[in-house]
Amino acid sequence: MALIDIHNLSSDGEFRVRFIAALVSYVKVVFDEDPMTPNHAERLVQAVKVLNAPMVYGDKLALGAAAAVGGQMPDDATMMALVAGYWTILALAPGTP
């Protein structure tokens, strides 16, 4: 994994559109989850934030997402798993937009 590969992927239009689509798709997962899921209330607040500003989240998280996949274009399942992994972290992080 070269740093330039991470930069290039994070700037790639296809990657960004797919990443934003994965973020918005995951909103439905959170809306449908059992309310007893750990941190559900915080996850739900995060879902509303993402739904209201998907481009903001896509732009802010694209570089980290590209690094997480080693600068290589991921398949859809990997992209969704990446978003799932971010979700609670974002929901619990202080100062998350």
C-alpha cells in the first residue's frame, strides 16, 4: 500500500460516489436495527446526520476509508463492512459533525 494509492483512491469519483451510497444505505440498517442494540440512540442520531448531509460525511471520511482498504477499489460488500465499522465510532465521537 503506497500513500499515493490511498490519495488517488480517496480522490476517485467512482469511489466517492460508492462510499456515499454505502453511507446512505447504512442509514436504513440503523433505522431497522433493534432498539436494544448497544448505542442505538447514538447510532440513530448519526443516521439522521448522515441522511441530512451525505456529501459532508463522504468528503470527511473518504481519505480514511481509502486507507482502510489499502488504496485499492473495494467491492460492495467490503465497502458496506467499512461503513458498518465506522458507524458506532462516529456516533460516539465527540464533535462529530
